[in-house]
Amino acid sequence: MPSKKTARVQERRRVRMAPLRTRAKSSVSTARKLIGSSEIEAAAEAVTVAVVALDKAAQKGAIPRKNASRRKSRLMKQLESAKRD
């Protein structure tokens, strides 16, 4: 069980980071849905929004930097694959 101070700090950090993580996850899932539905123009915009959200979340420490990089890479790869088909 963490100390009372650690619990307070963890709660403040959770409240601060949760919206960043949520925004990143939501934008990634929206982009993936658009890629799957073959709406390439909208998907490209959604991927850009997702990349920005992931970068901001990583910059502020809500998700690890390499995690954001991996997600961006996979998302771009999916978009390029959809463009070719």
C-alpha cells in the first residue's frame, strides 16, 4: 500500500494523464476504422490527428515515447497499405 502522499500524487497524475491517453486511443481507433472502410482521404486526415495526439501524449509522459512511435509506425503502415489496394 503506498503512503498517503504517494496516493495523492498518483491520483493527481492519473487525472492529468487520462484525457491524453483517451484522446490518443480514440483518434487511433477512428483512423483504423476509416482505413478499414477504404475512405482514404478521411483516413489520411484521421491518421494525422492520431499522430499529433500520440506525440502530445508521449511528450507529456502519458504513454511511453517508444510506444507512441510504434503505434504511429503501424498506423502509417496500414494507411499506405490501404492506399495501394
